[in-house]
Amino acid sequence: MLTLKLKRFTKTGVFTFSLVVASTSLVASSSAQLQTVEAIDIVPHAFAYRMAGDFSQAGRPVDAPLVAVTRTSVLHIMKQQVTAAEYDRCVAEARCMARSPPEGFAPNLPAIQVSWRDATAYATWLSSKTGETWRLPTDEEWVFAAGSRFHDDALSVAASRDPSVRWLARYEKESEQEALDQRPRPPGAFGANEYGLLDLSGNVWEWTNTCFIRQSLDTKGKPAGASTANCGVRVVEGEHRTYVTDFVRDARGTGCAVGKPPSNLGFRLVREGNGFATMASVFRRLMPNN
Amino acid sequence: MGVMVDRPREQSPLVSGRNFMRTNHIAYFAAILVTLIAAVPCRAEADLKLPREKVTLVAPPFVHPHEQATKAGPKIIEFTMTVVEKPIVIDEAGTTIPGFTFNGSIPGPLMVVHEGDYVELTLVNPATSTMMHSIDFHAATGALGGGALTQVNPGEQVVLRWKATRAGVFVYHCAPGGSMTPLHVLAGMSGAVMVLPRDGLRDAGGKLLHYDRAYYIGESDFYVPRGDDGKFQSFTEASDYFPKTLELMRKLIPTHVVFEGKVGALTGKNALQAKVGETVLIIHSQANRDSRPHLIGGHGDYVWETGKFHNPPEQGLETWFIRGGSAGAALYTFRQPGIYAYLSHNLIEAVELGAVAHFKVEGKWNDDLMKQVSPPGPIPPDGISQAKAH
């Protein structure tokens, strides 16, 4: 598959030019059958990345910085979320933890009710099966791959000493979202994005490898001073971005007053390139935060 | 009425709830009803000369307009409620049960009158209904709270009048008898009446208390069977649902504990609203099961925990208790903006089973009441020694 896309970030004025290539990997399963991992190569291009985490300026919570990122290497990412059938092969080999009922266990449905730890175990297993290096994407990679399916969680409200201002704004924003039918649906049910990736921001949220961070910013909005990273909590992406404890498999508890939980937790993986898809091949600069 | 004399061996249903649903008791109440109708053939208007007021009920959490205190004399307040049997969705997964409702909402609407007023309810059971319904007012005196005088078949209506002799918030519920009573109540048929003292609400010292808004929260517990796949089953027919839910009800472990009939009915777009400085009266009823309301980040300034207004309200509560089969009332003046969760502080029931409402409160933050002195950040190297120095 070869497609050519021209996309414009209206807010930032950054033009992007991307080339998408679909490819496949073969996995030898325990029953000696071959399992196809369909993945898509997204060629490098610049994009705008809203950082993940909690950010503050002079002690006041603010929107996360918007960063212009220029990738210089191909991102090789699964076309669809890992399915129950795929995940259960890992379970059958006692390399992944069995998921617990009650819902969404038909083999062709996305593997939901998986924790970050489950997803990571699956990546390790898949890597050993293929001889390739599979892992969860970073949040930045996920946002890059999601393209127009990424939901920016910036609130665009002025920094305030009043802690209720952002709280109320976020509540309003989340209240506007339509309630999704939570029952998992077969791959493709939520359509493809401009790169051909399926079901991004549908009703299955996806784990990333990015840790929750707390960072203070200087007056120009640049990270300044010490930051805290909590890797017991990972960034989860979907209809909205959220942060979930790594061992949680079902984050649907209604919570108290802390925002909307993801409907279902699932994942897709990225494959490390031929040694050149490293962090050094990504360039970033801070963009006006609006 | 010679009914009691005619059936001397029967225990009074008031002391024998167990036998209440037996067929001979249905006949017994039918006999009372027939006797009453026969003995009082004239219209209700003829026997009580008081001003009348017709009130249109509104669906909870809202409350119909009313005076908090009144200088007027007692009135007959006329309400009409229609039984609506309809499938209702009780959670985000779309779990559906055959709902039985007063006026189409769960809970049924809150009726507000003043002490000494007469409540005159027309209860309509449309011909489209499948079952007989009735209403037992905990605030009313006699005939099982009216339950014995209001049994209406599909296609019938009844008018019941009772005098509001006690001030407070009180549950009402359907009471067709036997297992049908819990089944109808747990299918949605409960609500509340608020009987205000004629001179308004007072604190322990007699100071008048006023509210800017009133919200009525009706809590329900549901017992929904799961299928072989572990998912909640959905039902549209009571005949299918009732035997299965009854089996679960007998184990007393609810699958859903919710406000306003559904998980999330009072959150998001439907969150309750208030402003800083406003005083809100929260009326909370639970017709079946105990609950522990708590307002996260706020309090109960004045709480009538048992819901009866001639008992002085307790002040400054953190959590209060609603006994199953009763209603309580809490008065609170919001002092900070933000999102407040009002929940049953059995947190399992709140977070896992659904008993959470949100208040969205706008206004100005008060740093004196709360301030984040130092935002979360790395622990300074000398943090411990600093702490010791203090």
C-alpha cells in the first residue's frame, strides 16, 4: 500500500508531507502456524506534539507545551490494536497473564482489559517470536501516528490562582463528549485515519510507554527546574488523553470528581527500526502555546 | 365498616406483613374499598371546604416551585401522577430493565406541601400498563399509608386525600403487596414528599433557614442477573425479569446503586449546579436500603438526618445516614467553586456501583479556606530538616 498525504496543521501553520507504506511481519506461533502482524510505516515528517503530563507556570497549572517535532526516521506501527486471539497465543504459552471476564473476549475483538504490564509482556513475547524488537509506542509516537485522530486536551484558559478554573473547564469539555457504546467492536469498526491505522480514538484506549510527568515551565513556556516522573502511571491515549496506573486493566470506575475514565484499555505496538529509529533522530522545538 | 368483624380469624395486615399478599387479603382490601366507595358516594369537594391549589410536578432532581414558609392557611394541594411502565437503561453498558415509574422518572417527583395541608393525589394507571399499582405515603396516616386504598388496575385511576400532619421529607412507594412490593419499588416506583413547617425550616435555636435551590436525589438499588458470558442481561418484560431479580434480591447484594435511576444520571451535562454563596437543600431518599451521603469538599451545614423537620438539625456534618425506607435533608452553603462529588460514602457503592452525583459550582475561590501553599514538586534535599525545624 502506498499513499501520499498532504496535511496542514491549521493552528500552527506547519505543513506536513507524509508517505505511508504498509508492511507485514510474520510470527511463528506455538502451533507452528504463521501469524501475520500487519504494520504500517509512516515516513518522517514534522508534526505538532502536545506534551503529556501536568505542567505549571509560577505554581499555576497550565496547558502542556506544544512542541514542533521533526521525526527523521520511519515509524513502524501496528495497523490495528492487538486482538484477543493474538494476545491469547501469548497466554497459551504462559508468557502473558490471562485476562479476566466479563466482556469482549471474542477472538476477533481487540484485546481489552489489559494493563500496561500485560501489554509489555506481550511485546516481549512477540519480540522473541519474531526476532524483532516490538514495544509500546511513546506518547509522542502515538500522537504522530494518530494524526487527525489525536484529541488535543489543551483547555486554553488563562492561568489562574483559582484551582477551580481549569477544573471546571476540563469538566465542561469532558461533559461535551458523546457517551460511547463501550462494547468492543471488531477491528476497523471505527475506521482508518489518514495513514491507514484503524480504530484510533474509538472505544478502546491504548497504552503508551510514556511515564506521567510533572514539570514546571519558565515564563516562555519552556521546561525549567526539576521535574518528577512517575512511571507507575503511564499515558493512555484515545478519545481523550488520560493517565492510568500500570497494573490497572479496567479503568472504568466512575471516579469521584477527577474526570472521565477510558472505556476500555487495549494496545498496539511499534517495531524498532533497523537501528536508526532512536530518540536522537527526532528534533523538537517549542511552539507558541495557543 | 364491618369488614374486621366479618373476618375475625384474620390477623390485621398491619401486624402481619407476611400474609399481606395472600389472595384473601386482596379480597379483604377490595372489600374495604368497596365499603368506602359505597359509604361515601359524594365527591371529595363536598366534605372539605378549603382553598385548592393544583401543582404540576417536575422530574427529579428538580423540585416544583413552592413557598418555603407560608402565611396562608391550610389548602388542598392537588397532584396527578401517572404510572409509566417502560424499559429503562440503568448503566453505560446499556443494561435495560423493565422499569415501573411514577410519572416516567426514577425516582418519582418530589411533592412539596406545608404542614396542615391536604395532599390530594390522582393516581392514574393507564390501560397500557401490565400490572396493578398503588401508593404508600410514609407521611400519611392510615390504610397502609394509602396503599390499601389506591390499588389501581390498568385502565383505572384513584383519588386519595391525606392530611400532612408531620413535617419532614418522607418516602412514598408502590405497595401492591407481597414480593410485588419490593419488586415494584426496585423497578423504580418510589419518590418523596416534603412537608415543610408552615413557618419554614429552623435551626436548633429557632433561626429561620432559607435555601436558594432544592434538589431531590432518589437512590435506587438494582439486582440484575448476569448471563453465562458474565455480562448483565437486559430485560423488557417484568414477567421475565422479576423471578430472576428476586432471586438476587434475596441475597441482598445489589449490582447497581444509583441516583436518579441510572449510573451517571447526575454527572457531566446533567451535573447539579450551584454558585458560591448559594444555599442548597439536598433531599435524599432511599426506599429500600441504607445510604451514607457525603459531599466531597463540602459538608452538611444543617442536616435532618432522619428527615423530620421538628427535630433540630445537626450542624457541620461530614457524612450522614439515610435509613432504608426514609428520606433525609441536608442544607449546605457552597463556599468554594469547583466540582463536588455527592456520593454514598460506601465508596464501593459510589465508585463501582454508581452512587455518585456531581455539583458544578461557579464563583470565586477563597484562599483563606484553602490554598495550595506549595504545588507538588520534587522533595527538596533539606526537606526533612526543614520539617524538623518547624
